[in-house]
Amino acid sequence: MIELSAAELRRLLDGVGHDRRDRRRSDSPVIELSAAELRRLLDGVGHDLADFLALASDRVRRHLPDHAEPVVGALARVLAVPASGSTRQAS
């Protein structure tokens, strides 16, 4: 689960896809979501990234067994997903 404070969420949303000039324009794109809906969508992204990491880890362990742990660790860091508990051992 991804957790953001209200202040972090405001900072994130203030900078998404717009520079300061865009916010003054009435034709700038707007996406309206409730905080609950945004959290649900972000949780879905987190689950998708964890699933991707699990699949990629299986493939890395099969094809690069001598380098699997550093590669999986690097993927986990880049994706900001915990490597432990989110990956499966290849059978």
C-alpha cells in the first residue's frame, strides 16, 4: 500500500503534468478524483509493480542465476517495491 500525507498529495498533484502557467489556463486538462479513488488507483499501481517484480525475478533467476540477487535488488529499488516477500523463487 502506498501512503501519502495530505501535504504530499497536494505537492504531487500540483506538479503533475502542469507548469505554473498551465494552472492559470481554463483549457488545461483536469482530472477530478476523490482522495479515496486516487488511493485505490495508486494501490493498484503498487500491486501491478509488485506482480511485475515477481515475474521479472523469476525470469532473472532462471536466466542469470549468478547475478539474480543484485539484479532483483536493483529492480526493486528502481520500482520502489520491496524485493522480499514480493518475489517468488523459480521452481
